[in-house]
Amino acid sequence: MSGADRMQAFGGDPAVKARLLERVRAPWAARTLVPDASLNWRRDGTPDSLSGTLGETQDRAVFTERTGIPVDLALLCETLLAPVFKTVAPEDSVGGTAPVLSFGIEWLEAIQPGADLGMVVPRFALHCLEMLLQPDFALAPYISAEFRAVGCQIAALWDRELAGETIAPAEWRRVRKAALAANANEAPVWGYRVATLLEVVAWPLRSIAGEFVAVFAAFLFNWLMFLETAHMTEQECRDREHMLIGWRALAIAPRDEAGNIDGDPLERLPEAQRVMSMEHITSTMERMMAVREAARPAKERVVLGLTDTLLGLIQQA
Amino acid sequence: MSAEVISVSDNTYTVEIAQSEQPVLIDFWAPWCGPCMALLPTIEALAAVYDGEIKVVKVNADECPQLADKFGVQGIPHLVLVKDDKAITLRERTRTRLVSEIDGALARIMHPGA
């Protein structure tokens, strides 16, 4: 079932909601569930995830059938929790000094049995698009004029779609052509994930939920990592950019039939090689942990802002 | 978004793929493969984009080793576009880029001389 198909949360039954939530309350509070972008349930060597435990399944279709919740919404919630979960010490556990972690249960509590949540992820995507097009967005200086124009065109088409208008496929094709011509692979390195997100979502709003979550996860990771640069020296900022250049080179490198990278994409990137070396990573580990800790409040503010938006959309559904 | 992604096995290969009048997009996957699961929404979306033009199927590479061998699958996810005896491996992994790649591949398969 796609996110846009009609469905009823918890089959419309408050007793089903109570029973399913009971499965996750205690293990979530005990931090034995680990948020993940996959449905993890009884996989070898992998801790169960919140959503995997809620539906007691690894299967996307079975999850939706059992819970009446779009699987993409569940995985989006886990995507928002994952970066904070990893950085919050166990003593700051749920209900303590890490309010963002309480979102793990809050979003489930906020669901009205019988609600159709199919448009929550698309509306959240629209919120993100409008946010990243704002001039005060943290990564705004790294979004090229071409991609900004693509983003504005997508937002305009989504608005018309939500107003009930049928958009001609040719209009979408023009936007995608512009996105491909703008070429995310050549975007400023801090803008690469924004450009990729814009390229991926250049489709009708009702059709993007499944792909949005994966590309949003990379975008959020990149955004939170950027917030760390406020606590870095100039040299550390340059090193971070070289690391991103290296990651991007690996991500876009040509691959053979088996998916292995042809050649060494870092061969011509000695600075990327240096900062990605085990020696560099080991020697800077302690300092980077201090940077992450210093940036933690700013990161939590970002995630809290996003979870508040998502909670509002769930409550409105 | 009503187009269906059909599961194909060694047993149903002939009917669903070899004898298909439409080009067939095959997604070789396995349930343990994270990148395969991440790609699934894109494959489902492609089925809707090409509804009526291309048949989109998925093949569990663990359960269908003969099919995986036949199409030279060495790693998953592995996407291949097939028409009659022609097969083109697809390398992109987002809907936007795959549509661009598939449209080019379709032109080569359907109008090889053009």
C-alpha cells in the first residue's frame, strides 16, 4: 500500500492502538529499541527498531496492514530520532533531559484511531522544501541559483496540486530536466544533499513519500553535520569539506556490474584521502567528539523543530 | 499509484518476462539487503510512471539463482531492462535519473537503428 492510499490508523480501534503501543513503551523507555530507517524486527545482529517492534515485522506491507500507519511515516519518525538517539547519553533517557527522545512515543500517542495519515509525509516534505528555500536556512549559501529555481518550481507545482489542480506530466518533465541540467554532482559540496533532495522530489507530491524519507535522511545528516562547523577551527572546517568531497566522489563514482567502484575516485583528491585516512580519523577523534557535544544543543533544536512540525501534521490528519 | 510490481520466480520467468510483449524492468533484490529495501519505493513509483508501457517485476536473487545467473547478477540491487533477447543494465538509483536512463534505453531497444 502506498502512502497516498486510503487507510485507517489502528484500524479505527482505540483498543488496537493501546495494544500496539504497549509493545513499544517499556523497551523504548529502556533504550533497547534503536531507531533505524529500516523496519528491524528479529534480524540477526541488529537491534529491533521502534516501528519494527510496533508491527512485529520487517515487511513494509505487513507493517501498514497491521498498524494502519504508512510505513514511510514510521520510518520518517525513526529518521528524525536516529541522529539524536546516538548522541544522547543513556542517563539522559526518555522523560529526562532529552525531550526529543520522548517523540518516539509522542507521535504514536498523537495518532487518532481511524485517521488517514497518507498525506502526512508529503505535507512534511512541502514544509521542508519551503524551509530550505528560505534565505536564513543554514545551508542557503550553498544552494545554487539553478537549484533554487528548481525548488521554487516544485513548490509552485505542489501548491497547485494541493489546490486540486491536475498538473500536466510535461510540466513535471520540464522541472526534472532543469534539475538534471543543474547537476547535483557539481553543486557546492555543502549543497550536494540539498540538490540531490530537490532532484529526487521533482514529482507530484502524492507520489514522493517512499523516496523522500531516504533522501531526507541524508539531507538531515548533512545539515546536522554542518551545524558542527560553528564549533570548528578554520582548518577543521576545511578538513570537513574535503571529507564531504571524498564521500561525494565515492557516491557518484562509476560502478561495475557487481556494484564495485571502478578505479579509485580518491586518487586525484589527496586532501580527501588524508582526512578520510584512519590515521587522521583516530588522531582527531577526541576533538571531534568535543565538537559534536558542543553542537548538540543546536542539533536538538533543529530536530525538535522538525518533530513539532510532524506532530502537528499527525494531529491535523 | 495503482501499478503493481509482480514477483517473478524461475518458474514464472518464461510467461512473465521472456514472453512479455512489453519491455520488462527486473529488480533483483533480497529481503536482507538494506539498499534493495531502500530502492523498493522507487521501483514501485517507476511501475506507476510506466504503467501500460513497461512491466515492472522483482526477483528474489536468493530464491532464483538461475535467473540471477542468466542476467549476470553479481551484486544487488541489480536493475535490468529486458525486451526479447536484449538486456540493458541500469545504473542509476533515483526515480528522476532512472526515468532519464530508462527512456534512453527504451529508445535503443525499441528503435535500435534510429
